[in-house]
Amino acid sequence: MIHIEGKDDKMVANNLEPLYLTHPGEVIKDELEYRGISQRRLANEIGVPASQLNEVLNAKRPLNTEMALLIEKALGIDAAPLLSLQMKYNILSVKRNKSFLNRLKDISQIAAAL
């Protein structure tokens, strides 16, 4: 855990994780619905297959940098927060994977020896 000055890592509020993971595709999908833009129209505008965009919007495929920048250009939604949300989604997904957590337990902390 990284220590940030003024942040007490032992406080529960500083270590809360969301119960439900939010994929950036959900945010984009909500925005499209609000604006009345179809997935197919956005896919055509940004030059990607509609099936690929649909997989991102339905959290079946991660949002990559290229797609985020295409969406930023088409919709005016900043790519950086979307990519940050994807990273958080990835990390929390892995943290909830029991077999991966078991692997982590088996790894010794070599940095402590330095």
C-alpha cells in the first residue's frame, strides 16, 4: 500500500472499494442513450465494427487507449478518466479473483530485503 502524507492507511474510509465494478463501457453507453445516439452510428463515425463497440459498451471487452481517444473525439468525453476507470475495473476484478490472490500470498516481498 502506498503511503500518502496526511492519509492514514489504517482508516477504513481510505481503503473502501466499490461493491459493484463499473466498466467504462457502461458510462459511454449511458451517455449514448442520454444523447440519443445509436451504437451503430457511433461505430460508423469512429470507424470501428459495431460488434467491437458493443462488446466494450457491454463490458465484454476492455476499453483501450485507441478506442478511448476515438470516443473522446466523437463525443467530447475526456479519454483519461475513462481509461482510469478501466484500470480500476481491471485491478478490482483481479483483486476479487481468489486463485490470483492465492498466487500473491505465495510471493515473498523481496523489496523488503533491500
